[in-house]
Amino acid sequence: MNWWQALLLGLIQGLTEFLPVSSSGHLELGKALFNVEISENLLFTVVVHIATVLSTIVVFRKEIGKLFVGFFSKGKNDDKSFVWKLLLSAIPVVIVGFLFKDYVDDLFNGRIILVGCMLLVTAAFLTVSYFVKKGDREINWLDALIIGVGQAVAVMPGLSRSGTTIATGMMIGNKPSCLAKFSFLMVIIPVLGEMFLDLVGGDIATAAGSIGAIPLLVGFLTAFLSGLFACKWMIRIVAKGKLIWFAVYCVVIGVIAIICGL
């Protein structure tokens, strides 16, 4: 991998991690386009995911600080309840990760037609959420679990995690302004857990030897900076409930992917 491939792939990761168009699907398409096997470059994959997690923490630093203080304070409060709901939402994806990790990993192996099909499913989710009546309910315990199931289903390459979780919340009546914050914060736990498992189970020496320091740095900075932009932009878009144009984009890219994969 050279520096410009790392730049483009970092940009793809940073933007699509937050926009409802599937970062995993776009990275699979990027691998096919640039003929770069990211699955063999474990360190690069971990680095760009760390970058997008860090961008999430930076954007929500005040909210995270408030949640941290509230969680460890005495007595019941809204912040403590919110954190427990985040933890509850992570249970379904943790179960999928432990029981079906090998099967899911096998899906990330150049299956371009699958990516295209899942992008069409993402488009369907976004379209339905756009036309349903906007709810005004705060996220309750059952909502958190249902949204968590949506996140677990979205491990499929091409099925957008943020699109699925936000659309799921809208369809069950949650307030759009609450969903962006919940959706972006709920991913921190499973992403960090996945990275830990990859680091423990992978051959880091081999991964480090297959990519240089410059591509790693370029990929990290690009993913971090583009992630900051995408996260802030997406918060405003979700608050307005205008996700239909992302559905159109997913249809176009999904159809192209299916045609190229045939």
C-alpha cells in the first residue's frame, strides 16, 4: 500500500463511518478498486478505526465527560441511565461477535455482489425511515435493545451501521435529535472490543511488516479529520430527518457494485 491509497482509504473510512452509507462496504469496494487487501494489513485497519473512534470522542467530549461524571455519582440520574442503555445496546453485537466472528470475517473477502445487495437494503431502511412520521420519544430500555439488534445485523458488509441504527430508532418512534448522539456513542464499545480481539488474535509483526509508517500516518490523519467533519455534519442531518439522498446514493453505488461483481 502506498501513501495515496492510504489517503483515499482513510478518507473512505472517516466519511462513511458516520454517514449512513456503510464504511465496511465502501472499504470492500476500495479494496477491489485499488487491489489492496486490507484484511492482510491488520494494523492499517486497526489504525483507521482508532482514528474514527477518536473523532467521535472529540466531537462528543463534553457529553462523554458529563456521562462519565453522572455514571459514577451517587443515586439515580439521566446520565447513568443513558450509559446503561448504551451498554445494553452493545449486548446483541457482542453476542454476534463471539458466536459468529469467523463467519462474519469470511464475508469481508471481496464479496462485491453481497456489498451491493446490502447497500440496497440500507437504501430501503433509509427510505422507510424518511417517510414514517417523526417520533418525539426519548430512547427507553426496549428501544436501546432494539437499536442494538439493528447494530448487530449491520455487521454485514454494505449494511450501514449508523444508517441501520438511526433508521431503526426513527421507525420505532424515537426523537431524531437523540438518535445521532446515541448511535455514534453506542459504537465505541463494540469497535474497541473488536479491535482488541483483532490485535490479540492477529499477527501484528506480520501486519506491521506489510505496510510502512507513512501510509499508517496518512491513513490515521485522513480518517480522523474526515471523521470529525462527517460526524458533525451527520448530527445536523439526522436532527432534520433528511436521509433520503443517502438512500439514492446507496442505490446507485449498490447497483454499480452488483453489475461489477457479476
